[in-house]
Amino acid sequence: MLDDYSKERSTNRRVSSLEAAGVKATPSPTVRKKAPVLPSPISTARTGRSQTSSVKTPNSATSPAITSRLAKTPPLKSRLTPSNSKDTKASRKVYNSTVTGRSNSRLSNYSSTSSIRLTPTTSKSSHQSGTTGTASTKQSLIVDELKVKYQEAQATILTKDDLLKQRETDLKDLRTKLEHVQCQLERQILANQSRAEEQVLVEQLKEQLFNLKQSHENEKSDILLHHEEAERKNRQNFESLRQKLEIEKKALCDTMAEKNRMIDKLNHELDEMRDNIQEMHQAHQSRLTVMSNQLEARYEQRIHSLLEQIKATEPQKQKLTEDAKESQRAWEFESEKQIKQLTEMHKAEIRDIKSELHAKDQALLQRNIDIKVLQDHQITVETALETEKLEYRNLATSYDELAKKKEHEYSDLQHEMSELLLKNSELRKKVLEYESTEESYLREIKRLGVINSTNTSELRSIMKYQQLQEEQIQKEIDIAKHDLDEEFKQQLSLQKATYIKETSQFQHRIDKLQFELNVCNDKLNQSKENQNKKSIICKRLVHQHQKELNVLQEQFQSILQAKDDQINDLVYRVKKGSQHHSEQQETSNAGADDMNNEVQSFIYLNYTM
């Protein structure tokens, strides 16, 4: 009421001063303009104090409260209140309707004062623009507006009815203020309740964080125990594999030593067989040379004896020539037949002997080839043993490399565990930072609650924003925890799979090498059996060759004896013919000479053959 009274006195003074100056107030109710609607506190909070000072009406009773409220709103409200704007829409609509009605009446009554007060702000804005042309045009427009507003102010000052309306509106404003204060009290009560609920939620969140930490630590301990068990199993498996490999290595060394002994024994037997075959061949050659020398000596002796006998019977030949001429034709025919038969028989026998000798040479060559094959097989067996030794060495080196690889993987896994521990410590640090930020937020909320209890919407928005941040941080923590757990489980599964795969590959290689070793042993046994069979066959061949040599020797002796018998028969026949034709010596001298020549040619032929 005091404010209204002071405003009325100021308006009366202004009217009296205008009348003293000679200016008459002409009422112009048609030119009245609608006052601009005051913006809401949210919109005015974004613009600043410069705009609120240019819009406020100093003569209204509620303007100081509005400006003070607008000045008190912090800049955070523009960022945080959008989420809480729905809660205060109804109250703002009521407040805006009352304020707009009040501002329309007051601006119409006291537009002169507001226009007078607007001039310095416009002049300041014109000076701030820095352009002279625009400033002059703006000043002319402002002067025109001021004149119009001055006329309107005179018209409104003369109307006393507006004062009554203004008082009624003031009463309405007071009622709205009371309602607004009651709404604020209710909001404050709700805010206090929401704070208590938020504190309860914060405590629940802390408990959940503590439970999550405990569960994470328990899971971590379980994972570490599982990892230790897996490492222990891996060590046991490695030790068992190492023992198996050592046993197999000893067995391979023993089998290789036995195979080397067998190979040495076979080499010794082969050398003995080679020496025996060479000795047999030399003995056979020596026997053949002795037999050929004996035959040559016998032939020479017989030929010399025959020549001596022929020389001794030369005088008788002259006698027999006459007798031989008569029987020459028949005897020549018979002798030719006998000579042909003998030559054919000798040729056939010589061919048989040559074929037999060729067969024996072929058998000896085949035996030499078999010996070479055995030597080659022995070389292949030695190379196979050397390859087995190399494979065993490669297996040992691969086993050492696998052990080193497993140790390296174990060190890598320990390194990964240390990295996971570091990540866990970083997460703990983040949780501590989050708790510290939460405490700082709580302190700030308390401080804001102590400083400004009316800004419940801001506090609510801040709490909601904080809750969103907490939820986001909790989600990030859960996501990070889940990712770490998944990564650790995946790494463990991958390592298990690789370990199982490598062990299976290693076992497969061991089985393969064992199979190859068994195959080599079978080959060695088979080669040994084949060698024994070949040695038996060689012995049989040697025995058979000896038998054949004896048979050939007997046949040769029989042939020599038959030849001797034929020669003796021929000599006997010659003697008989010489005795029978002793009387016909003169006629048979020429026949005897021919016969002598034939006998000599026959002897020469036999000798050459």
C-alpha cells in the first residue's frame, strides 16, 4: 500500500509539472498499445540482467520481487532445469497470467516513466554499435515513440479509474503471491522428501558397489584358483609327457643298439660269404686250368705216340698202299661218316659245356648282383636308421621347444594376470574417484540447499543429473567388469584349446614316430629274413654248383675215356688193316699216305677242339 501511495504522489507531481509547463493532456484511448508480456523466469535467466532492467516497470508493486528472483537464478538453471520443466508448468502458467495482466495495466499507466528510463539503455546500445547513421535514426524513432508514450501517459494519468483497478490487481497479485509461496513450501517439502529418498538410494548404491566389489574379488580369487589348478595340471601333464618321452628315448636307444649289432653281424656274414664265393671261384678256376693242362698233356702224349707208331710203320705203309687203294673208297666213306659223327658229337658236347659254363657264370653274376643288392639294402637300412636318429633328435628338440613355448606362455599368462590386476586397481581407483566425486556432489548439494532453499527444481535436476551420471558410471563399471571377465574367460578358453591342440598334435607325432619305428623294425626283420633266405639260397647254390662241377668232371672224364677208346679202336683198326693188307703194300702206299694224312688231320682236329 505504501508503494502505491508513493507511486500516486509521483504521478501527481509529474502531471502538475506538465501543466505548469503549458502542456495539456489529451486523452487518446484508441492509441493504447498492448504491453509486452513478461517472459518466464526460465527465459529471463538465460538473457541476463541487461534485458531484465530494460523490461521491468518500477512503478509496479511486484517488479522488485520479479527482478530480484530473476537476478538470483544462477546460470546452471538453464542447463539443468529442462528435465524438471514439466513439474512447474501449471504454476508458471498461473504466475504468467497474473503477471501479464498486471503488466498490461501498469505499462499503460506508467509507460512514460519506462520510456524515460529506456533512453539511456538505447543510447548505450547505440554507442556500443559504433555506427553513427543507425544511431541517429534510432534516436529519431525513440523520440517519436517517447512522444506517443507521453501522450498515452497523460491519458492514463487523467483516468483515476485505473488506480482502483490497479489496487484490485494488487490484491489479486498478493493472493497469487500467497498461493505461489504455498506452492513453494509444498515443493520444498517434496524436495526434502526426495532428498531423503535420494540419500537412501545413494546408500543403496554404496551397498551395491560394496557387494559388487566383494563379488568381483570372489570371482577373481576363483579365477586365480582355477588358473593355479590349470597350471598344476599342465605341469603334471608335462612331467608325464617328459617321463614317457624319456622312456621311449631309452627304448629307441636300446633298439637302435640292437639293430646296429644285427647290422654288424650281417655285414660280417656277408663278408664271409663273399670271401667263400671268391675262394670257390678261384678253386673252380684252378681246377679248370689243371684239368685243361692234364687234357693237353694227354693229347700231346697220345699224338706223339701215334706219330712214333706211324713213323715206325712207314715201311709197312708202302706195302699197305697197294691194299689200301682197293679198300680206300669204302674206308674213306666209312671214315668220313665216323669223322662227321665224331665232330658233331664233339661240337654238341662242347656246346653243352659252353652253355653250362655260361649258366654258371650267369649264376655267379646273379650272386654278385644279389650281394650288391644286399649291400644296397644294408645301406638303405643304415640310412633309415640315421633318419630315425635325426627324427628322434628333431622330436627331442621339438619337445624342448614346446616346453620353452609353454614356459613362455605361462610367463605371458602371468603378465596378463598382472595386467588384469592393474586394470582392477585402475577400476578401484575409478570407484574411489567416483565415491569422492559423489561425496563432492553431496557436499555441493548440501551447500546449494543451504544457500538457496527455493531452487528445488535445480536441486532436483542436479540430483537427476547426478543420478544419471552415477548410473552411467555404474554401467561403465559393469561393462568394463563384464568385458574384463569375458576377455579373461576367452583367453583362458583359447589357452586351454591351444594347449589341448598342441598336446594332441604332440601325441599324434609321437604315435606317428612310433608307427614309423615299428615299420622300420618290421622292415629290418623282413630284410633279416630275406638275407637269411638269400644266404640259405646262396649256400644251396654253392652246394648245387659243387655237385654240378663234380658231375661235369665225371662227364669230362667219361668223354676223355670215350675219346681214348675211339682212338684205340682206330689204332687197332689201322693195325688190323695194315696186317690184312701187308701183301698189298705196293698198291696201297698211296692209300696209306692218304690215311696217314687223314689220321693226322683227325688228331689235329681233336686237339684243336
